[in-house]
Amino acid sequence: MRLRMTVMAGMATLAGSLGLYPLFEKAGWFWAGFGAVLAVAGGGLLARRLRVPALLDLLFGLVALLLYLNLVYASDRAWLVFIPSPDSVHHLGELAGDGWQAANRYAAPVPLLPGIAMLAAAGIGLVAVLVDLLAVRMRRTALAGLPLLAMYSVPAAVREDGVGWFAFGAGALGFLALLMSDAREQVGGWGRTVTTRRRPREVPMAGARPGPGEPVDPPDASALAASGRRIAAGAVAVAVLLPAAVPGLQPRGVFGLGGGSGQGTQTVTTPDPLVSLKRELTRLDDSVVLSYTSSDPEGSGYLRLYALDRFDGDRWTYSPLKSSSKDRVTGDRKLPAPPGLSVAPVHEVTTKVHVRREVRNMTFLPVPYAPSKVSIKGDWRVHPDSLMVYSLRDSAGGRSFTVKSLRAKPTAGQLASAGAYPADIVSHYTAVPKNVPQQIWKLASDVTSGSATALSQAVRLQQWFTVNGGFTYDLSAPAPQHGSDLVDFLLHSKRGYCEQYAAAMALMARILGIPSRVAMGYTPGSEVKPGEWVVHSRDAHAWPELYFEGSGWVRFEPTPAGAAGQGTAVAPGYSQPAVSNGGGQENEAAPSPDSTSPADGATESPGAGAHHRNDEGPGGDATAQDADQGGVSPVPWLAGALLVLLLMGVPMALRMVARRRRWAALIPRPSSSPGPAARTRAQASDPAGAAHAAWREMRADALDHGFDWRASDSPRAAARRLGELLELDAAGARALTRIARAEELARYSRGRVPEPAERLRADVRTVRESFAASVGRRARWRARLLPPSTMAQTRAALRTAADRVLDVTARVNELPSRLRLRFRRR
Amino acid sequence: MAVGTHGESFMETDPPASHSARRGGGGHDGAERDAAGHGLDGLAQVANKIRDAVESVIEGKPAVVRLALTVLLAEGHLLIEDVPGVGKTMLAKALARSIDCSVRRVQFTPDLLPSDITGVSAYNQELREFEFKPGPVFANIVVGDEINRASPKTQSALLECMEERQVTVDGTTYVLEPPFMVISTQNPVEMEGTYPLPEAQRDRFTARISMGYPDPAAEMEMLDTHGEASPLDRLTPVAHAADVRGLIDVVRRQHVSQAVRQYAIDLVSATRRHPELRLGASPRATLHLVRAARAYAALDDRDYVVPDDVQDLAVPVLAHRLLPTAEAQVERRRPEQVVADLVKRLPVPSPGR
């Protein structure tokens, strides 16, 4: 049995390790982990065979793991192939260090370098040691779920899209199987069950031995297993359904594991670029990210890392990059030509960039648009459409590289007279998700009303964001998570930083039919010496790029620049209405006098960094943020509260309706029965009904006030018991007796007429007062507001339903054994 | 023919005037009709008199006396089971003596024969024919003392009479005159020298009651009264056999509503399904239960039966017919407890919603 548990523990670990698959490029790690689990299980078995204490058990597992790793990864340096020598251990340590570095360098999925494979094997092996110790040795199987969960949480944390259902299901099933076999063993220790609930089994005579042919029954726990299965199914159902039912808990957030995880191993994914943007912007130490020299006499352009071309309704991301080796950039190979750039004047710029060593995980190169040639060591690739330069395994940290780029200088006239967009650009870059609310569509057309050309629309938009839209640059605004945050930014709060501005403008441009995308990277930074620039982490920036045929992708700058905005942001000349003399219609867009001054003022001032540090300090505007969060519309809350009140009122209302209905049928209203004859007839028609009604009413009252009501009590027994529980005065006691006697006569006597309905109704009222008088205040209020008697009916209905369900499940549970019996008979 | 050789003579009062073969049960006289005419009031009057008389002998046991009276009015037979010396025989004799009717007492012993109960045909030399000598069973009230000391053969002779209210000897059937009631006493079956009654025979007794020890006050009073003379000697009949027949007639006309009948059936069938019982109660038990409930209600001066009657009677009427399973026996669960639990759990049928 110990062997069985050991095997189950190993299987559970392996099944849990399946969840790691999105982390690696190839599948070889699994076999490394498999070997580690085998070794650990062997060590555990040996330890238990030797009956060493539990702590030594742990040691045995660790030693087995070490031996295994040593054998696989350092056998050439070990004594006698497998005994670890100092040399081999040192080698293992080096391997581990390499693996650690590699793991930090690459984004998942990482290539399966020996170091990484060893780390994976060691990690899986450690989990196996813990699971083995907890589940098999210490018999704390439930606790063994923690190491398994830790293993599962690695891919869940690293991969933004989480782990697929399959991997999760495999891990969970492995753990469940481990739990089950442990429970089975424990239950089996109590011997076999004699009877099940549904079907008494034959009890073998004492001392009866199974014949030679008959199989010996293992400890039979099927009845318990059946209830275990029921509980498990119930728990899973609750876990799946409850978050969906609780407002505020997004089931997508809880179960968003699926996605397209695990597809092509060469798909490039990084942690959300926009998340890192916010992080960089709010860093306390405004550290230097990179420095560069630019040959551009007109001052450098923006350095772009990413081009986010896809708006999924919530945020901007880039489409998965299908990377292949032909995309590699080499020193002498020219990059693809920038799309759409044909008319605008172009000059070539050479930029020499040095990225600081401290910068980690910069897998996309900051390059000025549009790069035409990149010289850098390592495996760097280019995305032909967006000209993003990225690496699958290298980071730009500490590297220097040279970029030759083509800087377009379109004039406003060229942009205004741009021709029609190519079809592929339109289809790819103007897609707007369906869930973008209508207000934004309306807003976009309102803001740009009267503009004919795409350029004038874009200029209007930028103008609206920077000048007359009433927006405030606020770095403390929360990073937008959902489409609704964007709506809130545009329509209500109007507070945000470059991310919101860029995202909103790109979205509105798409709504207007202008192809757009969001670019992310750095502003030019500060020029420390002529031609030498330094970029700090707070120069991180996002901006929209709009497509104009003939000029290609053109940068716009909706984010306020200068002291009250992104310090080093520069609005390009063509986007300024003041200097744009393009179409005649644009002149009517009256340029405000101060529209250019902040931008100009801050553009090339070396001290800009100092300026914006003050403004964007993390202590910035906490109150504003609070106000924003507190300003959530109260309507849903009010509606919710109203709903809760209504729901709470339901039992009370039901009770009142029930009471009224009971009597209404019996006591004729004076208006409806004018003559005394009719009245007596109505009464005489159903005296038993009146007694029953009084009785039921009193029963409901008793239940409401928390008195026990036994179904096995006859009327007189119930009245006697109530009389003992209550401290009744003489009138109350008489009323109680009368009601009970009326009910008794109505039920059991032949032709005896009980009390008239009016009398009984008065009696019921008297007794109810006695009930109320003899319970506490809480019970009294509960009787009024949440009368339990209304629940009795519901509960009874539920109980029969539950019984039926139990019946069905019991039958289902018996199915396997019945089938087994049938087979055995054959 | 010496029937009464063992112990006391089984004839304690005068034998009834005559027992003729095939005498029908139709001979109702005026007094009987009178009592029937009075209905419940008359019944209560007579019943109270009998009760008072018995209670003057059996002190501090009103419930037991009431049960005994119930069985009498329900045309049933009573089994009194208890340890020796608590007044079983006294109760039987007191009940018998407070009614002016024929009473016979049979002391059951291991060598008692069936013919000692039913009677024999003896050859009359003068008339040169066989003549039937009725046994002690030909009486209105038969007190069978220590019935479980006789052999099963003899027990069954009595039990046949109990169920069919007739005796068949040598092919001739003799109908017993109503009221006919057997009051048997028995010692607990665990005691030495006893043949436990088979289930089939226990089933014929309407109710089994146990006397229980008297409380100290009642015992003290008993010492006082028994000091001088047996109180039984002072007891004089307070009712005629005809009165009792009238009462029985009233009881038969008691109304038992559908709900109560349903309740009785529910209760009895619950014993058949109960996991702790190997043998449940028979349909005869249902009959006895409802019949006893009628009498019980009548004694309570009611002309209809309520479930409370059934509940009160469930243990004495049902418990002695049930056999617990081996597991229940190991757990020392007595059928009495099982029935009491059932009564506590079984819902009383209530009309509609």
C-alpha cells in the first residue's frame, strides 16, 4: 500500500509538472523531470523500507535527487560516474547559475538549455520530495497540494495568458487521485462496510473464507467513495459557479486560463508592455536607461520599442509575432522598407545607442522610426510590418548598437493631400471592436466635426486632447485595464497619462477611419551635450501613430508636453494647427495662442527632467485618485440595495398573502353577503375549513416565533406542548384549547361542528400575541420580517428535489458495481 | 376429571347458568339495550364504577387499570407480564370480580393438558351417551395464571378459543358467550421454567401491559390495607355482564375517521419496514389497535378517535408482537423503545395543505 501511495505521489507530481509546458520551447524537460521524480520516489521507498524517521526521509529524497542530477548532468566529473565529487557538484552549481541567468534573460517559452533543463528537473524533483514526504510519509495528503500548487503557479504567474485547461486539469486530476487513494486506504483500514444506504448487502458468515476461485474483496469503500464523489462534484460546481454569481469577481479573471496558450513555440510574447510603461514612469529613482548620440541636426526623434496594432476592446497589444530565422537582422542587411513612405522628404539618421547594464528584459530595441539597418550582436529579429526589432533570447541591457534610420519630414500639405489607404492597411489598422460604446463614436465625430481631411481630423483630435478638451495630465491615474476605463477617461475623469492619451487618440482615429496604432518607447530625452542624449526611465512614453499614404506612419502627440505633462514630449510640426497651412478649411480651427508654447518651452530644455520630476512625483495627486475611485456611480449600489430590500421583503409579503388568503375564503365580507342567511350559509358550508385555516395559521405563527412544531403531534398534543412552552393567561389558554379542539373535531369527529370562523380568527390573534409575548425581541422581529413559516414550503420542495437527486446519483453510483456483477456472472 | 388439582381451584365464582352448544350471540337482553341507548354517558358511568372498584384493589396504577378496561371494552385479551409479586393476578382477579359475570381461573402448569382448558366429552352411563363437560374456558372472564409455564400445546388450546371465541370438541363447536376475555399473566420469559409464548400466540393478545413496582406511598398504603384482610374479599360486583355487552356495543359504534385509520396503518406498516425489527406487526395488530383506540376514546368520553389514542396505545398493543433484529438485540433496543420512537417520529396525517 505504501508502494501504491508512493506511485500516486509521483504521478501527481508529474501531472502537476505538465502545467510547466508553456515555459519551455521543447518537451525534453518533461523527461528530465520524470527521471527526477523516479529518483525521488526510489529514495522515499528506500527510506520507508529502512524505517528511518521522517526528517531523514526528506534527506533521502534530496540525496536521491542530487544523485540523479549528478548522474545526468555531471557524470563525467563524478567519481565512478554517479558519486558526486566536489568538481561535479561545482559543475552542477555552475549549470544552475547559467540556467538561472538564462531563465531570467528569456521570456517564456525559454529554449531548453542544459542549465534550464537542470533547473526544471531540480524544481520538479524538489516538489516531488515534498509531496512524497507530506503525502506518503506524514499522511498529510491535503498539504501535499501546496507544493503542487506552487509548481502550477509558476507558469500562471509568468505567462500572462495563464495555463491551458488541459494542463490545469491534468494537475488537478493528479492531486485528486492522490487524495482519493489516500482516503481509500484510510477508510479501508476500518474494514468493509456492511450495508449501504440503498441496498443491504449480504454479510458473509463469520469465518467464511472465499473459495479458491473467488476473488478476495478489497476493503469496500464504495458507499463512502460515492458520497465523496458527490461532495467533490458539489465543491467543483460551487467553485465554478460562485465567482460568476458574485458581482465584482470576474469569472474571466479567475478562470482566464485558456486563451491561445501553448500555440506555436516561436510566438513572441512579453509581459504587457503598457504595464511596464506605468512602472517605469512612476519609478522613484529616475535612473538612466540609455544614452545615445544622434546625427540628426534637427534633434532626435522618439525611440520606439513596440508598435501596438491591435485593440481588443480593453487595451492595446501587438498581434503575436511569428518569428522565423529569416527575420534576423545582421549588420549589413537592410531592413524592409517602411510601409507607405514614398512622397515625404526623408533624411537618414545614424544613432548610436548604449543601453545601461542595469536594464533588464529589454527584448525589444529602442530605435528611431523607421530603422533601415541595425548593427547589434546576438539574435535579433525584425518584424517586417511594424519594423519592431526584438530578440527571443537576448536582452539589450548593457549592449551598444548602431541604428541607421530614415526620418521622414512630411509637410502638412503632403499629409493633407494623402491618397487612399491600401486595403491591407485599412483592414488591419482600422478595426474597432464591437464593444466600444456609442458615446465614443459620437464623441469622435463631435470633436472633429467640420474637418474634411484625415489630417485635419487628427489635428483636431490632438488639439482637443492637449488644449481644449479639458484634460489633465495625471500620472497617479490608475493604469487602464478595461475598455470602460478608457471611456471614463474620455468622458468623465479626463485625467491620465500618456497611455490613456495615446490609446484614446488611436482609438478615435480608427473610429474616424484613419489607420492608427499605439507606439511605445521613449521620448528623445535630454540633450546633455550637443548631439549626446540621455534617456531616463521617466521618459518612457506612448503615442499614437497614424498612417498617411505617401508618408507612412506619422507620429502625433496628444499628451500634454512640458511641465504639466510629459516633460520631454514634442509635438511634431505638422500636427500643430498654428503652423499647418494645409487645406483651407483648417484655418477655421482657431489656434489658441498658448497651444504651442508649452511644447516649445519644454522641447529641448536640458532641465526638463528636473521639471517633470517635481510634477510627476509619486506623491503627486493621491487625493485626485481617491476622488476618482470614490466617484463611482452610486446607481448600481442603490439598485442593489433596493433589490436586497425587496428580496428581504418577499417572505414577509408571502406570509401576509398566505394569512389573508386563508381567511378570505372562509369569512364572508359584509359587503359581499348582505343577508344574514347568505352569511350563515357561507359559514355552514365549510366549518372544517375554518378550523383547518385557524390551525394552519397558528402553526405558521408558532413557526414564525421559533417554536418547534412536530409533525408527530396531534392537535391536542401540539396545544399541550405549546401551552407548556408559553406562559399563557387564562384567555390565551382557552383560545389555544379552542383552536386545537376545533381542529380535532374537524379532522376526526363525525358531524361535529367546530367553532365559527370569526371566533377562531380572534383566538388565533390572541394566541399570536401570546407567542410574541413569550419570545425575545429578536425572535419577534424575525417573525414579522422574515417569517420562517414561508420557508417551510420551499424547504419541503427542495428536500424532495434533493431526495430525487440523491436517488439518481445513488443509482448512477451503483452502476459500475452492477455491471461488474453482470460480467462476473458471465 | 380433576382440572384444578394444581394450585387453587380454577373455579372461583359460581359457574354461569348454562352453556349450551351452538348458542348464538344474539341473546341481547333489555339491560344491554339500555346501556347502548345511554351511549357514551352510560358507558362512562359504568366504566367509572368498574375502574373505581379495581383501583380500590390495585393502588397507584390508574394507567394500567385503564388499559385493562380498554382491552375489556375492545373485546380483546390482556397479557400482563411482569416479575412475580407485583399484583398481576390481583389485577386480573379484581377486574373479573368487579363485574358480575362468570369467571374462571386456570393455573397453568407444565403438565396441564389442552382438554383441561376446553373440556372433555365424558360417557354418561345413565344416559348412555357422551356428555360434554365444559372446561374453564367457558366463562366470561378467564384468568390464565402464569400462562407461559404450560407447554405450548396447552397454550395453543387456550389461544384458539381466544381468537375464534368458540371451542370445538369432538366435532362439536361450542360458541363462547360474550363478553369473553382472557387475562393472562406471565413471568418475563427469561425466568426459569417458562415456555415463551410463540409469536403467533402473542399476536392474539390485544395488549401486553406490565405492572411495574408501586411507588413507595402506594406500597405503604398497600401494607395498611392488606394487613387486615385481602381487599379482594371486600370487592363486590359493580356491573353486570349485560352492562359490559352494552358498553362493547357502544364502543363498536365509535367513529374512527379516515385520518386516524390512515395513521394506524402508517404506524403498523412502519414497524414492518423498521430496520431494527425482524418481525413487524400483523394486520391483526392494526385491527386490535383501532379497536382498542375506539375503547380508549370511549373511556375518555369521546365519540371519535383521535391520534392521541392510537399513540397512547401503540406501545402496549404493538410492542409484544415485534421481534427485534440481532443487531438491535445486541444494542439492547427493546421493541417498546422502537415503537415509542416511531410514535415520536411518524407525522400525524393532516388534511391537505
